[in-house]
Amino acid sequence: MEDSIDVILEDHTGVLSPHRPHPAVSACLGALFTAVYGVWSTFALPGLGTIPRKLKVPYLPSSRVQTLNIMKLLEGRTGRLVDLGSGDGRVVFAASSTGFQCTGFEINSILVAYARNKARWNGLPTSQAAFVNKDFWKTDLSHFNNVTAFLAPGVMAVLSEKLLKELPDDARVISCRFPILDWPVQSSVGSGLDQTFAYDIGIVRAHLRKAPEAEV
Ligand SMILES: C[S@@+](CC[C@H](N)C(=O)[O-])C[C@H]1O[C@@H](n2cnc3c(N)ncnc32)[C@H](O)[C@@H]1O
């Protein structure tokens, strides 16, 4: 009888069960999860509160392969480059090392401070690598002829309208991971999550002018 009560208690409390974690282990896991979330949200979310919900894009750094893919699609090009949501500055640093005059717009002030310090540490003048703590949706992009972006699928249609309105005909737009669906891809490098797409604005405009005619 004593044995069976032990078994019932064990089943209900789990105190002696080998399958349930000890309460101290659960508490530690809970604390660890909270700490990881706290650190992630500190770096990924500041600044996004001012942006409409459907345009929010959290921080996720591009991989080394993605950055290399961007650089391949920039080969042969020169001039001013803007990274829309520059994160820790890795795309700006890679592009400035090949001669572009780069600007990164970034809403997250912690990431901007990190990127600016890194630029200072590496002796890069702001004429080569400038980091601006500003919402790129509210920024005129008309004086950039190279645009890089690693954003989110839900914002690409809105982004395409903004770029078509503002960019010069000779501009190239490079998007990591997420294509711009209505635009003809000029070239693409990589595959899967690292796939990166290039679009030339003059060609996109010509294509979009022709497209309605083709439908008639
Ligand atoms: C997916 S991360 C890409 C970071 C970086 N370009 C890279 O490739 O490593 C997107 C970045 O865009 C920033 N961001 C999102 N919306 C923004 C906005 N409206 N203006 C400026 N930065 C923004 C986020 O804070 C985040 O750092």
C-alpha cells in the first residue's frame, strides 16, 4: 500500500520522476530564456516603435556569404551607396573598402553607435562610411546610385514604390534574400537564404512602362 501511494505521489508531483526537470533547472532555464530575449530585444528592437507595424523589420545581420554576394553584384560600379537599415555596418564597411562613398541609415541607435565606433577605430572618414540614425522611409534617396537592402518580404512592395519614385535611372538596387516581385531581375547570386538579387532602375522602369501595353 505504501508503495502504491508513493507511485501516485510521484506521478502527481513529479518530485521523484526522472522525466521532469528539477524546479531549480526549470527556474534556471526560465531565467536564461528571459536574459537571452532581453539581450536580443535590446539590440534588435530600439527605434522600431516609431515605424508603422507593417513596415517593421528587426535586426538580423547578413551572413558572410550574403555580404560577398552583394559585393559581386556591385562589381564594376562606383559612386554613392546607401544601405537601408545598416545594422552593425558590415555591408557599408565591405562596400567602402572597394571605393564607394557609403551611408547607412539605421533606426537602432545602439547599432549606429557600434558602427560609428568601428568606423572611427578603423580610421574611416565619414565621407567613406557615414552612419545616420534615421528612418529611411522618411529619407530622400535620390542622390544614391547604389542601394543595398536586407529587409523583409512584407515591405518589398512599399520599398519598390519608394525606389521607383526617387532613384536616378542609372541606379542599381541589391536586395538580399527577398526579391522585388514585379521587377525584372538583372542578375542574381547565391541560393537559398543567401540568394541576392540585383535590379537596374532604368531597365525596371522600361519594363514597367511596357508591361501594361503587353496586357492590352
Ligand atoms: C535584417 S537587418 C539587416 C542589417 C544589415 N543591413 C546587414 O545586412 O547586416 C535590418 C536592419 O534595418 C533596420 N531598420 C528597420 N527599419 C528601419 C527604418 N525604417 N529605418 C532605418 N533602419 C531600419 C533594423 O534596425 C535592422 O538593423
